[in-house]
Amino acid sequence: MMKRFLILFIAVWALTSCRKTEVQELFDASPEARAGERLAELQDKLVSGVNGWKGVLTTSLGGGYSFYVKFNEDNTIQMLSDINSTTSGTMKASTYRTKWVMDASLIFDTYNYISLLSDPGAKVLGATAANGLQSDVEFEYVRSSQDSVFLKGKRYKNNFVLTRLSEDEEQTFINSYTSVISDNTSLISAIKFPYIQLDGIQNKISFVVDNNSKKVSAEFMGSDGEVNSLVGKFGFDIYGFTFPIAMQVGTSNFINGVIKDNKLLLIDVEGKQTEVKSNDVPILPILTTFGYNKANKRITSDAIPGVTANVHIFNKVRELFTASGRNITSMYFAFTNSTTAIFYIGYNSGASAFVASASYQYTQDGNKLKLKRIGIDGGNNWNTRAVQVAPVDNLFGTGDEREFLIDWVSSQNATIVYPIAGIISASNPLNMLYGKLGN
């Protein structure tokens, strides 16, 4: 019996000894040592950018944003950003840390331009009062290559990509970033009804770069007659703009837009160039992109010069509200579903906010539209502001059914390079509501 027990003990001891050896062979260092090595890798990589880094960060509620960032060994940084002309021309100093938080992490621990994107009080385009643009100041280290560092936001999971700069590139960021952005955005804005053409996609692809929202929208009609819509987010750099994550259109994966010889060229991951060209008319038929179930449901109230019409209704309504001592904060026409539409006006009177709106029943046959007003806002503000909303009632009526056409409208102003949507009176084409499309 004793002999059997001794044999069993030796067998168990031998087995556990083998397992311990296997574990030791599988992990060359302790978890603490491996964490230290990964932290050192991140820190060394950041400070190795002696000429700084170009950083591009996406946000959840907005577009993308670019940064010049220089990490110093004393954990201080210098930063510029394309958020606005002040942030692109004024160097911001702050601090950072590398810390192990489930993984090696980069943390911006004092306020800087990256913090601005998550600041609920900052007036950054598209920001909310609660969460700003839903951006991060703490980033998980994902991986790196010789010239790049890839990070991901800890809370919102947005991508933050750093690319090493040369000495000349650093000096351009420091000395000319604001003017370069201005020149490049002017050229981009001058491309009227921009489009690209790609192998494998038969039709022209509308490719609109929105300098304000930092988003690109690509739309094209597929072989099945359906419109394909894609969105990319970018930040401006000294060459044009960069997508932190490649924007895929068809089989092409674009990583940059470069201004060269007064042309906008898209660069894909293989280095192939595709020119963004100008067209005489909008690329897509209006009904493929404007409707209750389309990419764009609204006509927005932007001021648009150069359109031949009896009245620019949005402008006139805004003018009348201003004359009454009230300030319009939001105004648009929208298809809310397959049978109803709304004309919406949000405005302030003193410190109080109000809404005046009219709802319409509609039927649509192709680009032919019939509208009939069926109600107003519950607070009766539409009737209270009858003088101010008169241009809308004059066009759409107050209860009688009226006929319209939905079509593109042209502007004679050379600065207007985006499509203009119009709801045009069938009885008098000079009576219309027109504006930019929105969603």
C-alpha cells in the first residue's frame, strides 16, 4: 500500500513540475514586467518623434480633427489643431502621461485642444451640452509601426492615429498651418458638384467634402437603381486632409486627399490617385437623395445668393423675425414620413425659447408634389407670429391644396458649388422654397 502511494505521489509531482515548466516557457516575463515593457514601448515611441507627430482623431458626434503634437520627455506637449483658425495658429502647451490601465494608455491630463472636443461647454460644431462631440482624452495603445502609432479612445472607441513628421513638415505646421488650411479649403469649396469615377462602378460618384463638419459623403446609383451612401471623417493636414481610418468606396480604400497642381487628388492604400472633378449639374437625380426615406429629408435655411426667385423664403422669414426682436435658432422644411411634412422654426424671444411650426399632408407622384396644411404647433405660435411666417403661408397656403415640383435649382453665384433643392410652385416657377439639403 505504501509503495502504491509513493508511486502516485511521484507521478503527481512529475506532472505538476512539467506544467510549471510549460508555463515558464510560454511567458518569458511576469505580467508586471510585460506591462512595464509595453508602457516603455509607448513612451519611447512618442518621444522619438523629434519633429512631432500629425494626429488625426475621429469623434462620435462630429467629423474628424487633425493635430500637430510634440511629446517631450518631461511629459509636456505642444499642440496645434484644425478645429478653428485660433487653434491652428496658437500653440497650446499641456501635459500627458503614459499609464497602465488594463493596457498601455496615453492620457492627456491637462486641458488642451483634444480636451476641447469633449468639453460640453465648448462651441465646437455639432457638440452637445452633455458630452461635447463624444471624444476622448484617454487612449489605449493598439500598435505601432516605424512611422505611426495607432490608439483607440477608451470610452467612445474613436481612432487616434499619429504619423511621424519630418523637420520641414513640422515647420510648415508651426509657421503656416492656418494659411495652408485656408488655401486648401478654398480650392475644395470651388469644385462644383464634385464627383469621382472608379473601376467597378458604372456611374459617377458624388464626392462632397464638407469643410465645416469634417465629413465626406460619397453617393452613387448602383446597377440596381438604388443609391449607395457612404460617409468618411477626416482632419486637415498640410497637404490636404487625412482619413484616420481608410474610407472605402467600391474596392478603393482612400487614406488621403492631397492638393496638387490646383487639383484635389484622393490617394488609396496602394498609392493610386483619383481626381475629384467638377460637374455642370448635380450628380444624382434629386429624388434619389431627397425624401422621407432618403439620405436627406430636409431643406435647410442657409442663405444662398444668386437664385432667380420672387422671394428667398428662409431669408425673408429670418428678416421678419429679427425685425420683431426675435432670433431664429433653427429653421427647415422636412418630410417627416410618407404622408406628412413640417415647416419648423425654433426661435428665442428674450431669454425664452419657442417653436412655431406648420404641418402638411402631402402626396407625391415622381417629382410632382401636392401639399395641404393640416395643423400648427400646439402653442399657437404659428398664428401668433402670422406676420413673420406670412412668406411660408403665401407659398404653401393655410389649408387649400397646392401643387409643386421637386427639382434642383441653380445659382448664378460662382461661390455656390453645392446642390440646391427646390420645392417649386407648379403655377409660377418663380415662387419656391429652396436651400441646401440636410438630414
